Amino acid sequence: MKNYELRNGVSIPEIGYGTWKTPDGETCEKAVETAIRLGYHHIDAAMVYGNEESVGNGIKNSGIAREELFLTGKVWNSDRGYGRTIRAFEKTLKDLQTDYLDLYLIHWPASPNQYRCWEALNRETWEALTDLYKSGKVRAIGVSNFRRNHLTPLLDAEVIPMVNQLELHPGMVQADIVSLCREHQILLEAYSPLGNGKLLNSKELSEMAEHYGKTPAQICIKWNLQHGFLPLSKSVNEDRMRANLEVENFEIAEEDMRKLDVLEGFADGNDPDKVPF
Ligand SMILES: NC(=O)c1ccc[n+]([C@@H]2O[C@H](COP(=O)([O-])OP(=O)(O)OC[C@H]3O[C@@H](n4cnc5c(N)ncnc54)[C@H](OP(=O)(O)O)[C@@H]3O)[C@@H](O)[C@H]2O)c1
């Protein structure tokens, strides 16, 4: 698999494997182990998914050397602030059964609708990530679900985010925050690259997939790669996991890319300033 390079020079495999909604326990352990065996060497985890220990077991059972794997964690909203973030990070390390992470993200920004001092809270959480980075416990740091108003205050920080993980898929292009991230060499990771599965029912997408002799999921993943995004797809099904990696031998034409950009009706589009969590 090819890699992207983060603004600090760290390599990151260009397709990642998601673990949200993967049931904790045996299903998750098996899924992660299988994904690694099939060639996913980049795993996207988060404390709030409630399955970090199973993800850690799956990694261990796969027998992969730790340095062959790119492992991401995220600090959840209830752990914002300096001290809580450091403690959440240590628990994540313990549950994933590792002594470092490759990438640690702020899962959602504190927003002006929730807190009067939202900007200070985001800075404090960011300072904790910065110290973890400087101490060598994490190789890269970033944010998730940050739009322009949340990201801008961090652009004059000592260390600038290296990644922003956003909902990105056909019909969800987030043009404003994408252009700000590009301006600052912040890699865009695409969560829900298959629109959480719902997108795969789109008639237009199915017709296009047939035209290319590919599956709708492969078209979504390729669309992300052609935009320079890093897709994080999730499946617990071995055949789908395998197929979702087979996107090398074709190219989506420019006019079809533009049609996919404006596909309507499949965006969750959770606004970080309005979410109730
Ligand atoms: N930072 C954030 O706030 C945030 C938010 C959401 C997600 N994420 C991350 O992004 C990852 C991916 O996003 P996601 O889980 O929302 O959704 P996704 O990858 O867009 O879609 C997953 C859904 O599609 C199905 N699927 C996968 N491959 C398929 C295929 N080839 N054909 C048919 N169906 C297929 C899966 O079912 P099966 O498992 O049954 O195959 C599952 O229901 C998450 O797991 C998580 O790591 C981050």
C-alpha cells in the first residue's frame, strides 16, 4: 500500500481500517486480526467506540510487529482539558496494549454553543497533545471534526495539527475546511468514506460502479484517494474488507468525479457546533 506523508515527515498508509460500531469482544478481535492479515496496516480506533481492548487483542493476535502498524487514538469530549487528556491517553495506551501511538486526535472540538470558554478548552486539550508529541509518546497529533472557526486558533500554536479527520465521501466535500487544511499541509482523513454504508444504495453510484466494473464501495474509496483524502473504511466482513482494498487498477474520470462531488442525500453532516455531545 502507498503512503501519504504528514507535515512532520511521518509516513501514513493511504487507506485505514475503521473500528466504530464494531461490536466489542470476539467480533472486534477477529475483524482487526483479519484486516491486518489482509494488508490494512493502519487502524483507526477511539476510546468512545468502547472496543479499544479488543482492538489491542486483535493486533496482538495478528502477530504484526508494532512498528509495521500505524495506530490512531482519539480523546473523547468528556476528557477535554490538560490533565484529563493525559489520563485518557494513558488509558488508551493500556487498552490498546502498546507503549506509543502513531497519531492522537481531538475527537470533536469544544464549540461556542456548549462553552463560553470553548477556545481556551480546545487550546488546553491541544497543549496536552503537544506535550505527548514532544515526549515521544505519539508520533503525530491532529484534530477531528474541526471546522474553520475551531482550527484557526490552533494555527499559531507551537505545533500545528498534522491531520484533520472529517466526514468526506461522494456528496460531502466540505470545501471550506478542506481548502484551509490544504493551505497548511494538514492531511485530510475521510471518515464514513462509504457514507456509513447508506451511500452504497445510491442509484447514480451503482450505475457508475457498473460502468467501471467496480463495486460502489470501491468507487467511494477511489473518489477519496483521487481527492488526496485518506479513506478510513469499516467492515467486519472479510470479503468486503478485501474488496475495499482493491482500488489500484482504475481511475475515475474527471467528469465522474464532479458528478460524485454533488451527489445529494447521503451526508450525515453533523455540525460540530450543534451536536448534543
Ligand atoms: N472522527 C469521527 O468523528 C468519526 C466518525 C465516524 C467514523 N469515524 C471513523 O471512520 C470509520 C469509517 O466510518 P463508518 O464506520 O461511519 O462507515 P463506512 O466505512 O463509511 O461504512 C461502514 C458500513 O458500510 C458497510 N460496508 C463496508 N464495506 C462494504 C462493502 N464493500 N459493501 C457493502 N457494505 C459495506 C459496513 O458493514 P459491514 O461491517 O457489515 O461490512 C458498515 O455498515 C469508523 O469506523 C471510524 O473509525 C470517525
